Amino acid sequence: MLQNPENCAVVRTVGYIGNKWKPIILVRLLNGGKVRFGKLCVQMADISRKILSQQLKELEEDGLIIRHTYMEKPPRVEYELSELGKTLIPVLKAMYDWGNHIAPPEQRGTWDPIVR
Amino acid sequence: MLQNPENCAVVRTVGYIGNKWKPIILVRLLNGGKVRFGKLCVQMADISRKILSQQLKELEEDGLIIRHTYMEKPPRVEYELSELGKTLIPVLKAMYDWGNHIAPPEQRGTWDPIVR
DNA sequence: AATAGTGGTAACCTATTGGTAACTAACAAA
DNA sequence: TTTGTTAGTTACCAATAGGTTACCACTATT
């Protein structure tokens, strides 16, 4: 609660998604079903493969996403929001709305994810 | 918008508050008016004075908080949410709610800031 | 035979974050 | 006279985050 800073719920949330990449990765997974590693890589041009796979691993360990591996050659790996991950949607939406709110009008977008 | 990752509103938001300390500092400023540096320091036991003053400076540069200095000895400095900072309340509340939602029941709190 | 495609990992490097201790100025209290 | 007080800053160092490049395994294609 607000009166007990050392045990604040915001601290807990920050522990899960309080860094540069995780909210952005999660938003990429809102647009429906499973997304391949390579597609994420292309969509997020600024992130390196190493950091992306590292962040995906942490998100999976934290139970926010699910990793599907297919025993094919060349390999195929897909990522998907977990049920717990979906509970973050209000947080991601609030972040999206605020970013939109402070953006110059010509850079504004709309929130229309497929996952609800 | 979700279709233009390189220009996503979430990226913008993360640029302002996507780190370990800023959301936590901002939440400390929701409980009404101006708060002294020393009080913030005590409330957030885990942050060092150096990092706290650094983060406060960035928040001020980004226009999210206002810094009031009084020409007294010993010095007095107080921090306050700006109007722009107050527009972040829905984001902070969503983060708070999610952290609360995943917390064990005995660690849950209530959201009752004085600033609205 | 060489190349492309996939989802990584390893080695290496830089940049940012964070921590500690010492120092400042000016006044008040002991 | 010494100490305490406040909100820092500076110097120095360690730890973490993030980035770059190269490489792998295996198959299909050229």
C-alpha cells in the first residue's frame, strides 16, 4: 500500500516489466497468437538478437509468455502471451495511451490489439 | 500505433518511466503536495542519495515533477508532481493494481493517493 | 559444392547504473 | 569549539545492462 513503500505493489510490477524492452515485447504479442522469434526481431529493429532472446527467456521464467519449440530444421520457435501475461493488458494500454497523449498529433496511433 | 513498432507509443512511455526507480518515486509524490528530498530518501530505503537525486533531476528535465528550492541554511528542497506528471496517474494506478493482483493476499494494499 | 534460412549461444566490449566516502555552505545548538 | 543539519556534488570503483561479431546445427535450395 502507499503507506508501506518497502512493500509497494508498484515495486512488484516494476520487477516484472520495469525495463527498456519488456513492455515493448509484450505489446508485440498482443496482435494475436504466436509470433516467431525472427518476426519479433524484424519488428523491433533496434533490439539485438541476444537481448531479445534474453528478455524472452526472463519473460517466460516469470510466466508472462509461453515458448513453443518445434523440432524442425531449420528450427521454429514461437512466443505467445500467457494468461498471466494477458492480465498485464491494462498496464500496457495505460502506457500506450499516455505515450499517445504526449505524442505530436501526426504520430498518434490507435490501440487495436487482437488479444483481449 | 501497433502496426508501426518503431514509432510505438509504448516506446515513448518507456523512455520516460521505463526504469527501476521512476515509477516508484512518482508514486511517493502522489500522497499530496511537496515532499522533501530527505523524506523521499527515508521512504525509499533501498535507493542511494546519489541515484535519487539523479532520477529526480531527470524527472524534472522531462517535466514530470517540479523542484522547489528555498534559500535557507541548511538547504530545503521540495519536489512535487507537475500537471504533466499527474497525467501519469492512470499508468501508475494500472501498475499498482497489477502488482496488487499478483501479490499474496496478506501483502495487498489499497490505492488511496491524495493527488487526483 | 556453396549458400540461405532459423534460433540461438559465446566471447568480447562499452555504457549505464549503482554504491561508498569525503566534501561543501551556513547556521544553530551543545 | 565542536557537532549536527540539509541537499547535494565529486571521485572512485563494482556490477549490470546492452551491443557486436562470429559461430553452430541441420536442411533445402541453387
